[in-house]
Amino acid sequence: MPLAAVKTQADPDSAPAPRAEIGYTALRTLSLTGFRNHAGLRLDLSGGPVVLAGENGSGKTNILEAVSLLTPGRGLRSARTEALFQMRDGVRIAPQWAVAAQVNGVFGPVDLGTGCEATLDDDAKPGSLRRKVRVNGATAPSQSALAEHLAAVWVTPAMNQLFLDGGAARRRFLDRLVYAVDPAHAGRVTAYEKALRDRSKLLKESGPHGADQAWLDALEAQIAERGVAVTAARLDLTARLARVAAIGFGPFPGAEVSLEGVVEDWLVQGAALTAEDAFRAMLAEGRVLDAQSGGAAVGPHRSDLKVRHLAKGAPAEQCSTGEQKALLLALVLAHARLLTAETGTAPILLLDEVAAHLDGAKRTALFEAVLAHGAQTWMTGTDASVFDPLGEAAERFRVENAAVTPV
Ligand SMILES: Nc1ncnc2c1ncn2[C@@H]1O[C@H](COP(=O)(O)OP(=O)(O)OP(=O)(O)O)[C@@H](O)[C@H]1O
Ligand SMILES: [Mg+2]
């Protein structure tokens, strides 16, 4: 759809229409308390695209990070809970941080909240604090509960390295895409990682021969079962995504995507139960080496998402910086189109510092996609005028030293 056609759908004389319909995922309010540089912030939102513009260090990315924490995981900076408390001179100055939002969720309106409390004189050790989650005012047993209501996918400057870094960042990226189609995946990944950690701890503390063998067997059975389930969900999404991503989107390139790994090979060749048996046998055989290395030599924690630029016939890591960014956005947009076509719902998009760095044709295509996207898109930038082509449909805020004012 050309951008002009999208713009004419909005009446320029009226405020953005509230978008509360089922299937359109959006935050309608966002409140932050003691969160990074935001002592207290409340935004009331129409549901349309949100633009946050302001100087470096004003607090734009922090707001996107807060939104990202309304989904399972450590958010778009992979931050530890301790780092999220408002601090001054490296000292925690807020007894709690909290993020709350009224959301048009996948199944309708829902109040989501997350946060953490700690006494100010409590010297929180890394990993000692856990963030809590609330859904409609009730404490949820785990972060996974958030995935039932809201999915978010983000593109940040740190992800410029996504195709160059090790596989962990690409696995996290893929898992986030899976959460949006399969909310149970978040719990599955957590359960797999926990079983893996428990086995490593046991092997480290008692050694491969000294450890209780029945306990080791049981942990390896859990790892195999959960690991195969994680891999199956990733493979399923990758195959569906591959068909859409191959087509590209206007100036955004077509991409070939595939998932590589040992468990993937077993699953492609045979049934899930056979893959589980093979995985369990390999874990049992690998105890001595795994006890030395402190991990596990095989498993979905070693899988890798491979991406190729189809028109160039080159792997993503050999493409230019701009081409890699275009590939990443192409994947995110393909995922959004896939979900909209399959389920009628789409994840919220958090695009940190994306628009300003695109050439004109890609920026126009991105804005078209944002306006047609079946969920709210949040965008940041230092130059507000970059977002002018979005017209009246977007809500704009100026961020200045943590103060946020509608424009
Ligand atoms: N825990 C914290 N407590 C207080 N301030 C913090 C905390 N963590 C980060 N900050 C500060 O928050 C400020 C805003 O950071 P943020 O990344 O949101 O800025 P930004 O508007 O996205 O800037 P840029 O345009 O450079 O990306 C920074 O000055 C940073 O030092
Ligand atoms: Mg920023």
C-alpha cells in the first residue's frame, strides 16, 4: 500500500481514533515508577504508533525497555533486575521499580504489571532479586503469564551486531519471535535452561561418577524432553517464517532463514521420541566431558539461526552494516505479516533508533508497514522531523531529561 493511501485513511482534523478492537494489540496507558532515569511517568495512549523524540540520554530507550519488560525475559537490554532501579552516582535511590500498563491484549483488555522491591540499604547481589509479575492485579506464578496477553519484538542499535555476535543473541531473537505465536514457548525455554543448569551443578559438585545416577538420568530425561520441544517450536516457526521472509518487502531484501543444530537434524530426520532418545543417550555419554567444560556439548542452547541475503547470495554476516540492518528489519516485518495472516494478531514492535538510519525508500516502506501493522509500534529518534511522513496517525512525545510531553 503506498504511504499516501495509508495517510488518507486517517482524518487529519480529528485526534487519532482509539484502536481498541480485538486483535489489535496496544498499550493504552504506560506508568513507570523508579525505573532507570524515570522517577514517575504516565502516558495515555490512543493505541496508534508512538514516536518518542528527544536528545541523547533523555530516556527514550528506557521507555522502550520498560514496555519490553511486559513480556517474559530480561527485556531489550538483557538487563539484570538490579540495574533497573533508579540510581544516582551508582547508588540505588528508589526502593522499587515498577512498570504498569493497561493493554489491549491478544484476548482483550488486561492490566499488566512488573517490578521489583528492595530496601535501600539492602546491597542487592547480582541475581539475588527477582522481578514480580501481575496480571489484572493478581500476582502471576511466572513471567511466562505475560506471553498469554502481549508479545513484543524489538530492533535496537545493539542488534546491529546480531549476525556477527555468537549464536546466543540470535537464539534469543528467534525465541522472541516464537513467543508471539506460541506463548508456552517462554515457559518451555525457562524449564529447559533450568534442567540444564541443575545437571551442570550436579556434575560440578559431585562429578560424573559420584553424582546420584538416578537423579542425573532424571535430569537428562527432562533436558531431552524439554529440549526437543523447544527445538520443535523453533523449527516450526522458522519454516513458516522462511516462506514469507523469502519474498522480501519492497526495498527490504528477501532472506533465507534456517535453524541449524544437532537436535534439529534428528527432528528433521525422524520422530520427536527418537530425537529425545538420541539426545538423552548423547547427554549420558557426554557426562565426563560436560563435567569438565561446565555445560552440555549438544542441545538447543547451541543451535544457530542462519540468515542469507537472497539477492546477493551471501550469508548475513558477510553483508554491509546497512544490508544487515535491512535483513533484520525484513525478518521482523515478515514475522509481523506471517502472524497477521495466520492469527489476526501481531506483536508490538519496539524500533529503537531505526528510522533515521534507513535510506529514503526503506524509511517510506517501514512507515507504510508501521501504519498497516496490526499492533502498536513504538519508535525513537533524536530528530522528530524524521517521523513527519507518519502523519496524524502517530502519537508524538518529546522526551527531555525524563520528562515526556505530548507534541
Ligand atoms: N538505573 C538507572 N538509574 C538512573 N539513570 C539511569 C539508569 N540506567 C540508565 N540511566 C540513564 O538514563 C538516561 C537515559 O538513557 P536512555 O538510554 O533511555 O537514553 P536515550 O534517550 O535513549 O538516549 P540516546 O538517544 O542516546 O539513545 C541515561 O543518561 C542513562 O545514564
Ligand atoms: Mg536510546
